[in-house]
Amino acid sequence: MCELFAVNSARPARVRLRFAEFALHGAHVHGGNPDGWGAAYFDGAEAHVLREPVPAVQSAFVRVLEDHDFHSTLVLSHVRRASRGPVALANTQPFSRELAGRRHVFAHNGDLPDIQTRWPLGPGCWKPIGQTDSEHVFCQLLRMLAPLWQREIPSVEARLDVVATFAEGLRPIGPANFLYTDGDVLFAHAHRRRQADGVVRTPGLHLLRRKAARSHVQEAAGMQVRSSHAGDHPLIMLASVPLGDGNWEALAEGEIVALREGRLVARRSGGLA
């Protein structure tokens, strides 16, 4: 399966991702996740969205990126092992679209067979550029969220209601771990993933809370996170599997968390399916 990782911080953090290493972490097949890599680094309502449909170990762009410090309060990344759709830029995550003058970004880990037939796109939906189940459901999520963004930034609870309804519809179809953000709040849904013994089961995502400081570096398995500011401030990391030391918390099946400025601002359990 693919790998997900995100950082949400109260103040900008320097986040370095070494994708060649990250692609191997948590992968239980030879070669890791070889079918593409991508990351979104937010700057207010906009984001740098960088991605390539090639193995990270073969990418010259990755080698440049690994030595560049992006200072951001919100970073989301994905490495791909293709299951739906060919290896192509159009099928490389994370996916992004504009809604209400903001960059919305989505990344999914799992497999949703026959999703195009089981949940067809109706009028008014965003349209996929590629052929993946992940981009298809992202378009559905945006359709569901769009009415909330007609006038002003909606409340976290209103957005969480929509994300929870969306996730509830995905779980009976297949593994549906995902990260979604509108640049203001980061939502994460934990479901099931393929574990070390080859069985698909929980946990699908892990969460780590930190008090970030310039003197402290979280570093392991292809990522490095360091505060850009003096003084302690809250920071939360999410990952498919624990990365480095710390009290990583396995999220429950069907659980959704909402993060803003390095804090967990809402949490909701989901019915099992």
C-alpha cells in the first residue's frame, strides 16, 4: 500500500522529506512504493504541490528537494504503489483543486474497487484528470463540501460532519485511510491497511503530539522536522506507520481527527464497516 505522512504545526517548521527512504518505510514488498511521490507545502491558503510519477530513487528532482527547506505549518505527503490507474502524473498524489479561493489537497491509502460504478460522479462534481479511485472520491468530497464554502469559512464541526459522512460511505467499499486539508484544518481518517504479516487490518494511521522547539529534531525513516522558531509550540505528525521515537498513537478504525495550528481540535469515532 501507499504511505501517508503529514505535519501540522502552530508555527512554521522546517520539514525535509527524503522520499527514497520514506518510500521503503512500512512497505512489505521488495522495492517499497515505486510508482510516484508527492508533497504539498502550504503557505496560507495556497500550497506548493510537487509530485512525480517515478520512483524516488530515480528522481533528480527529489535529490534537489531533499536539500531544500520548506518552512510551513502544514505539510502533507504521499508515496505511491499503484493499484488503480497506470503510473502517470495524473495519477500521482496528493491531488489538489481550488475551492472558494483556497487550495484543497487530498491523499488516500487503500483500494476502493469499482468506485466509479458504485459511486458515480453526478452533475456539479469536479472531474478527475486521471483514473484512480482516490481522485474520483476526492472529487466527490469537494462536491459535498462546496455548499459550506458559499459565503465564509465554515466551522470545523460543519466541515467534520461532511468529512465523516464521506468516510462512512467509503469504509464498506475498501480500505480508506486519507488525509484532506483546506489549508486551515487538516482532517485525517484512519481505517485499515496491509500490515507486516500481509493481512489488511487496523491500524491505518498513527498520530504523534510534540512540543516543538528549535533545539529538538524529529528524524527517522526519510523525514526530518525542526521548528523554525524559538520557544515551544505544539506540533502533530501523522503517518501510516510510526516514524522514529515517541509515543505514537494508533488511531482507531473509522476514527477522524481534525488538526489546526498543531492542536487536535476535534475527534470523532466512526462505526466499523
